[in-house]
Amino acid sequence: MSYKEINWFRYASPQTFYPLAGKMIPWFWGLAAIFAVGGLSIGFLLAPTDAQQGEGYRIIFLHVPASWMSMFIYLVMAFWAAVGLAFNTRLSGMMASALAPTGALFAFLSLWTGALWGKPMWGTWWVWDARLTSELILLFLYIGFIALQAAIDDPRRADKAGAILALVGVVNIPIIYFSVKWWNTLHQGASVSLTKAPSMAALMLWGMLLCALACWMYSIAVALMRVRRIMLERERHTDWVRALLSEES
Amino acid sequence: MHWNSLAEFLAMGTHGLYVWGSVVVMALLMGAEPILVLQGRKKLIARLKRQYRAESSEGRQHSKVIAARSKD
């Protein structure tokens, strides 16, 4: 083993991760802005009209990235929760807590943009269809996670309780994803999948993928900002936070 | 460019309300989230600084008391 290898465990300590995260945040904001400008200008200025749905289909450039992020953030949150339970690392619980509000935001936006898309296309804002209902449950899981953690004063116990909720709730993710296959739903099937060629025009696909990348970068930037705040709060009795804050004044 | 005029762009066929309703709400919420996080951070830092100052002045008073006692 050479000593030049990066010791990744070093970054598992809040004291070393805090300044690193601070340096990364502006880069993720920059990337988010670039991808958003690219994706939105392709989606809203260049992409052709949809043959069936007219111009209303353009909601796809918001709805699909928001829905993907709402599911993906939950998986990442559950991953950190599991790591925290297994290895009892301080940073993992903070990561899970930092992700939950952003996940809840995207779950809400997925439902909101979905309702605004459903009204002109299906004639209704809402149906108790498998896809829509399981996404609503996802929003409730996020809210439940946040509320449960807020109700427990001791952060380590709050992490554990939250982790168990996050891990039990992860069963909902494949249900959301496969709901359009398993049940007859009003919601359409996947437009993009890993196994077959996408069923949409190239410009539409590029617009959607760039918007999704923008949402990724946004989520990382906001989660890093939030995890830094959580670190300061939880580590407030340590010397490094004291030293850091006395430097700032 | 797909559009011939700004009016056409804003109308989005007949779906302007739905498309812009999605865009505006998503932009507002995604704009608000980082602002709220930053505000929370500022409040927290102010609170912690107050707390540290209070603790260190308590500490000074405590050591004065001990010094006064040791003189007696």
C-alpha cells in the first residue's frame, strides 16, 4: 500500500468534510445553471410540438426530472441511513437529514406539475391511480422522516429512528417505478428506459436529460449547504466549530 | 427557434396556464430552498457566537471568583 492513496475515511469526519463541501458548492451551482439554461432552452425554445399533446407536453421537462430526483434522493437518503446504522458514522446521519427536505420538495413538484399536466391531457387534476398514489406516499414518507427526526432531541437517536423509517419506506421506490407496468394506470409508461431506445424525438430527449442533470446538480448543491449547517449545529461543542466561528467574526 | 412570436410562446398552444403554472411554482420553490438554508445558517451562526461569548464571560467571572477566594 502506498501512502499516496487518498484516505477516503478522512472525509468521513465533519471537520475535514466541512471546508471541502464549502469549496464544492459553487461548482455545483455553476453546473446546475449551465445545465438548466441548456435544458430549458432546448425544451422550451427548440423542441418541436408533440403530435398528440400539442405544446402542453413541455411540462415533461420539469415533471420527469422532478419525479426522478424525488425517487433517487430517497434511495441516496436510505443508503446513508443504512451506512449510519451499520457503521455508526456521524456524517451519514447528517447526510440523510440534509437530503430529506430536498427530496420532499421534488416529490411535491412532481405531484404539482403532474396535476397541471393531467388536467389538460386526462381531464382531471388527480386520480387514485397506482403511480400517483405511490408518489403521494413518497411525499408522506419524506414528511414523516423530517417530522420524526424533529420530534427527537438527541441527534444520534433521531438518526437511528429516521434511518429505520427511511429503510422501511424504500420498498415504495420500486413500487412507484414499476407501478405503470404492474397495474393498469392512467399514467403513461416510461418514455426513457435503460433497456430500449427512447420513444421520443432526440431534441426532446436531450432537453429532458439536461434538465434532469440540472436538478441533480441543484440537489447536490443544496444538500451540501444544508449538511454544512447541520454539522455546525451538531458539532457546536467541539473545538473546530468554535475556532471556525471565532475566525469568521 | 420553434416560436414565431412572444405571444405564441406565452400561449403554449392552449396550455399556457398549465405549462407556466408548472414553471413558476417550480422556479419559486427551487429559488426559495437555498435562500431558506442560507438564512437558517446565518441565524445558527449568530446564535452560536452569542452562546460562545456568554460561556467565555461566565468562564472569566468564574476564574475571578476563584482568584478572589484564594486571596482570602
